[in-house]
Amino acid sequence: METEGRGNIEFGVANQENDEIVLKRKKLLEAKRHLLLLEEQIQDLHLVLKRFSRKHRSQKCQYSLKQRLAVLSGIRVMYQKYCQTLIEELSRVQNSRRDGY
């Protein structure tokens, strides 16, 4: 009877680890998708800024575009750090799972 109880506890822990791994993978995929969208927006903004600086000499518009570019670049850096953290946590959980068995 004791071994059955312990087996259920071990199965519960393993199930929790599996759920944690699946959740972290989903979060990582979502963050990577957001990163790709940010990269696309940044590239588009660079292109607009480049075109705008050639044709128009309006410093106000260039300033606002540069500010927007800076904000998007900052968000991109935050997402990159978040992805790196998720990757480290995911590998830690997977390594602890391997070491546990």
C-alpha cells in the first residue's frame, strides 16, 4: 500500500513537471512570435525613416519616428531577455527531470 501511495506522489510530481514544461514551451513560442512581429515593425520603421529623411526635411516627424523606433527596440530587448530566461528555466526543469529519474 505504501508503494502505491508513493508512486502516485511521484506520478503527480512528474505530471506537474510535464505541465510546467508544456506551459513554458507555449510561453516561449508566443514570445518568439511577438519578437518576429517586433522585428518586422522595426524594419518597416527603419525603411519609413530612411525614405522620410531623403524626401522631407521635417525634423518633427523624424523625431517622432526615432522615438517610436527606440521604444520598439527597447521592447524587443525585453522580449529577448524574457525568451532567454524561459529557455534557461526550461532547460533547468528538463535537467532536473532527467536527474530525478
